[in-house]
Amino acid sequence: MIVGALVLLPAAGAHAATPPAGGKPTIHPPSRVHGSVVARIVAPSFVRARLDSPRRGRWVTPQTSWSAQPQRLLVLAGATYAGRRWVKVLLAVRPNGSAGWVQLDRVLLGRTRYWVDVRTRSRRVTVFRDGRPVVRFRAVVGAPATPTPHGLAAIYEANRQPNPNGFLGPWALSLTALSRVLESYGGGPGRVAIHGRGGASFRDPLGTARSHGCIRVNNGRIAWMARRVPIGTPVRLRP
């Protein structure tokens, strides 16, 4: 499935100047104005929690955990360590914000020009491209007992729904963020998503706080995002 295709970068060696010793980052962090780097995992890889801890970390696969889509993770930084180049990626696991280092030769890098900003207090979503707002719309956010988590996340999967008139609408864009209240929901691990509305979810008006943590938007809006905003795009969740 190709949704919001990434712009591929040149050969891996062209992405960063040679950094000083000690693992200093060499890839710019995610930026609303300047774009963000996304790493597609091309082979099963051990992601180190720290560059100097070769046994501490976790394995990641080329496919996502839910629907086995190509796994594309937001890049937070880059470094050279022990003679090898590495990128630090945002992981789709608990606790939210978990990250780790993967060797550069285990990924294919691309770039997204988009940025998504979710405001839970005003219950609005804004999509930026090259730092400029493209579209802004109202949303349903998490209820007080099941709040939408805050922090930096990224789009993890884009799942077209078999019934576009169902509860999730036509699309669900799953995020790397997970609920801090629900350990599981709907057969999954409690993953937060931006999705459409249908069925019973229409009972909750846009601009309210009544979801289990997901961000619900109009079906036309989520279809627009699914067509244009690539997997791996940063999503800033804030009050």
C-alpha cells in the first residue's frame, strides 16, 4: 500500500557530514519547517537503547506489528560510533517516546515535508507542509478518563477500513503513541490513531472530548490525510 509517498534521499553516505567522535548527532531532528527524515527498516535489526550498550535494546522487523506494512520510523538523530553510522529512531512501543539506535545500512532513508499538530484543549488538528499550515479542522479527542497522550509521535500505519461507514470511518492512521490508560483496545495494544467517524462515533460531535484516546475527524479529512501525509510523518500531541 502506498499512502503519501516519501521523498527518497540520496545514497546513505550523503546524508550527514562526518561528525566528531563520541556519537554526536549529525542528522537534524524532526522539524515542522525543514522536514523530517524517515527510516524504512529493510532487514531485521537490533535497535540499541544506547550506542555504547550493544546488548541493551530490542529487535525491529521490516513489517509493522498490526498489519505487516513496511515499517517506517521517524529519525530523531544520526551519529558515527565505533566506525559505523547510526540513526536514532522513534519506536512504536511503550513507554511513549521510546527510541533506539539502528545501523544506517539496515535502513532506507526518506524525507517527509509534512507535520501534524494535534491540540487536545482546542480539539483541533493542523497539517503543515514545509512549515505552512495546509488544512485545519476540528476533532474528537480523548475523554478525561481516557485522555489522548501528549508528546512527539509519528504515523505508524495507514489502514483502509473494510467498511468506510463503520466506527473508524474509511481510514485509520495509527500512531507510534499508545494509551497511558488502556493496555489493550479493540484487539490491539491500545494504540492511538487518527481516524474517521461512522456508526456510533457520530454521536460524539466534533470539538468534544469523548474518545478512548484516539483523534476522530471527518471522513473527508482523514481520506485527505491518507492520500497525502506519509507514514513516518511527525505528529505532535499537545494540550
